[in-house]
Amino acid sequence: MEHKYKGRNIFVIAHRGGGELFKENTISAFTGVERLGVDAVECDVQVSKDGSLVVMHDPDLLRTAGIDKKIEDLNTGEIKNVTLKDGEHIPLLEDVLNSIQIPVMIELKSMETVKSITELFTVRPELLKRSVLISFFHDALLMMKQRFPEVTCGALIAGFPVDPVALVKKCGCDTIAINYEGLTRPYVDRCHNGGIRVSVWTPNDVTSIKSSLDAGVDVIASDRPDLVIKLLDSL
């Protein structure tokens, strides 16, 4: 679906599948926001003991399932048998990619994800066309970009580096993914002038969504993508 603001194309992403609207990082969330009309979903990926790509934000199951165990210490079968507090089950990345047709923004939560996601893309290269990789681990992004030049990557950044363009391009990316709080139009203009796009996370109310749009961002990743779409439609 095409979304615009003041003549600019705006890419709307459901952060964790719309974590304040649906049950975060679950198949029901991803399919729900696809019906809502978002442009893409964002999910977090950890690696299990036996190398599976597990869609879970936290490295452990304490918050989501009340189980004091780490993803990296469990094999795929054990993870599949876990029932989350909301009654859902934990999907693998392939489950997510198979359940929806829209692009998936995949946050690599550790360097350990590189081996497993390389294996997935090698076996199923067609998934590259609708996968976007993001991470705070810029070495992971660079490694993936060198292995798969066609994949789109975005560098997650904490804070506002003096030279965002050089930082982003150095790790093979074309997008900076940054917290919306404190973002200004001049900073966004600096990024655009250097040829990189700006994605923000996670404005979840009308005021912060509007301020992000007015700052000139290209992409909004929100836990309330319904509010983003509603605001864009109204404007």
C-alpha cells in the first residue's frame, strides 16, 4: 500500500508485528498487520542451540513465557513446545516469511545470527527479495552485504553520530534506523544529502508520529502502525 505525506512516500513498518496492537512477534500479529495495510513487518531474531532462527526480542523466555531459560540453550523442538503468556507459540523466521507476502525487516540480535541466516538465504535465495536486515551489530550487516550484495540493510544507531552517512555506508547500508526522540529536520536533511534514508523507531502516539513525519523521515516503525496509517490517510 502506498502511503504519502506532503508528497513524500512514507514506508510504514509494524514494529514486532505491531507490539501494542497485537501479541508481539507472533504469527497472528504479522498476519494481522498485513491485513491492516502496512508496508512491512519488523521482527527480532535470536539463534537456538541447534542453529534455528527464532523470532523473539529477548534473549530469554522470562518476560514472554515466565520461563527462566535462554533461547541459545534450547533446541528447536523445545522452543516450539513453549506456550507464551498470551497463549501463542514462538515462530521461526521461516514461519514468518511463509505466513505473509509483504517484506520482513529482520533485526539480527547477535553476531551468531549470521551463520544461520546465511544458510537460510543460500537454500532459499528467493527470500532475499523481501527481506531487509537491520542490526546494532554493524559487522553482521557488512558480512551479510558482502555475501549477498542484493540484500537491503539498515544500520541501527543509538544516539546521533556526527557523521551518520559515513557510518551507515561503511557497513554496506543505505538506511539509518534511529530513535525518533530528539530527531530534527536538519539531522534528517544531513542524512538525505549524503544519500541515505532515515527510519525511526518507535513513535507510538499521534504527536510523536506527526513530529517524525515533519522531521522528514522516510520510514516509521511503530508498535501502533494503525495510528500511523490513520494519520497519513487523514493528512
